[in-house]
Amino acid sequence: MSHIAKLKELNQIIQDVIGSFDREPFYKKKLSHILKDEDPRDYKVIAIGKNAYEQVETLRSIWPIKNAELTPTLVIAPFLKEMEKVVAKKSCHPDFTDESIESWEVALKFMRDHDETRLILLISGGSSALIENPLPLIEREVFKEIWDFLIQSGWEIFDVNTIRMALSLVKNGGLVHQSLSTKILTFIESDIPSEDYLSVGSRPFLYQEQSRENLLALVEKMPTKFKKKLRFIINSNEWNRFNEEKRISLNSREITTRCVLNQKDVLSVLGNSLRKSFPKSTIKFFDIEVKENYKESLRIVENYIFQCIEEENPFVLISGGELPVNLAAARYGYGGRNSHFVLALSKELFSSEKLSIEQKRRISVHSFATDGADGNSQNAGGWFNFKEYLDLDKSEEIIEDYLFRFDSATLLEKLGLSFPKRFTGLNFMDFRVITYKL
């Protein structure tokens, strides 16, 4: 099989694993013992996130007691989908809009209409924006400005969520605080590249005391126009009182949380599929350390690749998570984290003097958005190799120009190196694959 044929096979495997992922074995393993004696008719279900419909379908399929479809169910997702016995609310992602507040109001009504029942929360990635309402201490217009800043800031997701939790009626236990249910089961699909699955959706199901010192340190990193307002809120008696009420309220409930699926689970399935198709290649998983400077993060990846190439053995490197790109709006073209990563890393590798021409010919770089949409492009990501680099006239300068304009998807699409945009039913950030001697 030719090298290009192998690359096409690899690309197809990535798309097939993500596009037809089977959740059921993971749900059965982690939830069957929790649900075995629970009657679905004693519960109401609220599912929030990009994977909300898939979570509901899987929960119904693995519940040991029949009639799971009789459980009153509310789904809040970025789109509408017909499903039996489901109230569906379309909301917006990733922006904070009126739809976010409408979702909060719909959820409150749903909980009150079924206040005598226990509650199951199904939470997945994207839920932070889908349901939201700011504290009365902050005006909606200011809250939206802060939200927009956080999206474009390039901050780590943990810091972004810390600010969101401090200013929200919904987050940090706020949703459960408004429920009358005394027993709450929360089943989470975690898109966070760490073990801290409780941070998904900024914790609408569980309260965590926030450090005022840490919050104020983050406020100092924000634009000046927000600082006075946020300092006042965080130091106010009203803010303290609201958080104390949540703490007392949630301490009185029986709350169980489980991570039913995470990024590592999906990466392991991808790794097993690639191992079967390319048995001569060593499959290696690696984490990318996120630095405030994007190029510094990229340099860490590049140096790790150099170390692996020194062994001169065939390998496939797989990583998850995301590398945030701090956008300059005035020159914002078409693309996202995945297409940007593919071009940025390819430029560094293929222009490097540390690698021979023959070594460069054996490298390929691939990156895929697991939700099937990469930024504002019409693609899910893309791939690149040395042949394409050589075919470009003045390749280093051309790639740098597209990166400068944040227009990476346009170039990959022109070259026929894009993954098509598609609905996957998954949301586990990004998957990156780098191959050598495939």
C-alpha cells in the first residue's frame, strides 16, 4: 500500500471512530449498579450539552428496569431533534444570548412541573453556554461583554469557568439549588482533558467554594473596564450570601456524580483501531502542555516529535485536548484550532533543519474536531504532509500568511486536505494524530 493510500485509510479511521462511536459499553459498566433498583418513573431527566440527545438515548437503552422512556425528559442542545417523550429546547453555543436565558427559564419550569420526582442530570461539553443567567448583581450587557472576552481570551478552560461560576445563577450548583429534588444523579461526558470531570459545564450540579484571592487575581488579567465592577461583586455581602445559600441547599441533598465517558475513553478506541490497521507502528499517547504563548506549546510538541524520530521506528502519536488560539478579530479568516494546528506544526517541522528530507517525507499531521465542526469553517479539521508542502510555491511564506490571517481552513480546503464538516454526536475537544513511517 502506498504512503498516500495509508494516509487516506488513517483519515477514514479517524472519521469512522468519531462518527459512529458506541457509548453503550461505557454506560453499562459505570451505571448499571447505580440504576439497577431505580424505577425510571421516580425520576425526571434534564440533559444539557452537545451530546444531550445521545446521552438520553444511551441512558434509556441501558436502564435495567424497563419503561425508561416514561421518564419526563428535557433536552437543551444546540439543535432540535425529534425524540419520544422529550421536551426539547434549542439554545446557542458558544455565545451567551437570550436563548441561554430562555433555557434557564424552561429548566426552572420543567423542574417545578415535576417537583415531586428525583432528578437525573446528563451533562456534556458545550453546556456552559446553552443554559445561563447572570447574577442580579451584574447587568446582562456587561455579563455578555465579559463572556465574549473569555471566549476570545485564550485562557485555559479552568480559569474561564472560574469566572463564569462566580457570576452565574446556573453554575457552581445553581441549577440543583433551584430544584426541589432531594436525590440527584449526575452523569457526565467530560470534554475536559484532565481528571476534573466535575468542572464540565462549570458545575451546575455541585457547589465548590471559590477562593476570593484566586478570583481577584484572574480579574486583574481582564480588561480595565471590567475590574471595578467585578471587584465590587466578589467582595460584596450579597455575593457571599448567595453562595452560602447554595452551599447549605446542596449539602441537604443526596448527590451522586459519575463520569460515564471521557476523552481518554474515545482516544483509547481510536488507538486500538489504528493499532489493528497499522500493526508495525507504535501507538503513543501524549498530552500537550497548554502555554499562554501558542508557539511555546507548539515547540513542546515539535521537540517531542524530534525525540521520537531519533529512534527511527514507525509511530503514530495521538493527543487530545485543545490548544486555544488568541484571535485578532481584524484579520479573522476561516478556520479553527484544528486547521491552525495542522498548518502551524507542519510549517515548523517541514522547514526545520533538524530533519533530513527523507525524514520529512515520512511525517504527516492530522487534527479533527470531535464535534465535527472546526471553528467558523465548513470543515472538521484537516491534514498535511511533506508532499503538499513541496507542491506549494514559497510554501513557508504562504503558510505563514494564512496563519497570520487565521485563514488556515481556506488553504487546506483549496488543497483538498480538509475533513468534511459533519454531525458526530461527540464533543471531546480535538484529536491530533502525527505519523512517522506509516
